[in-house]
Amino acid sequence: MDTTDNRTSSMKIHRAADADIPRVAPLFDAYRSFYGQPADIARADAFLRERFANGESALLLAERDGEVLGFTHLYPLFSSVRTARVWLLNDLFVVDGARRQGVARALLDAAAAFAREQDGAGLMLETTRDNGPARALYRAAGWNEDATQWYSLHLG
């Protein structure tokens, strides 16, 4: 899938392949560090390689002139109630120098296009309540803040 965002015509978004992992692993590591995890590019690289090898995710990259600007990472899930596949948009990251240039919005739009191409019934994501900029972005992109409440159980 190749899409070009109208606001940033030189930006391309495509589904990452194995050959892209060395270029995206540092960004994936920076994303993890943003959420308080220790820097470990080897771990980020290995995690991505395992997801790709097992066909467990789809990673969409935004690039301009060969430079990776950001990514979104999607995982397939199934809704029993809807009896359909839904996609979890688990990760969204844009490098500092490319923020506020439409990259995140273009990645969200590309994720929706990808999910439609895969006959998905919808997309879902989670963010913290205090992440005002992200919540504003999601609402502006047409996402709904659902009335449901997520719960989590940490196992280790």
C-alpha cells in the first residue's frame, strides 16, 4: 500500500518489510523510551523481526526523501460481538523534527485505509486521559472516545 498525503505531497506511507527493520528499530526504541522503557535497540529490532516472521502485525512507515518520519504499528484482533476482525493501533510515533507537519494524521488515515483493505470492521486504540494532544488528534481524525473502560492486569 502506497499513499501520499495531500498536505505533504513528498511524504509516502507504505507497509514495512523485513528490509525496513534496521531503519525503523531506532524509532521503535525511541517510542519505547518515551513510555519509560530503557533504551535497547537490539531488543526493539528483535521484537519487530519476531512480529514480522510470525505475521503478527502490520507496521506502516511514513517517509520523505528516504528518511523515516514515523510509524504506526497495528495488531489484528477479533471481535466476538461483531464477529469480525478489528485492528488495534497499538503504537504511533513521529520523530521530533517531523511533528506538527501532518505525519501522525497521515499515518492514522493510512491505518484506516489498511484496515479497510483487510476487510476490518474497525480500528481501536488506547491512550492516557492526560494525553490531550493525542486525544485532540484522534478526534480530529474522526475517532470516537467510546464510553467503555479498559482494564489491565499486569502479570510480571
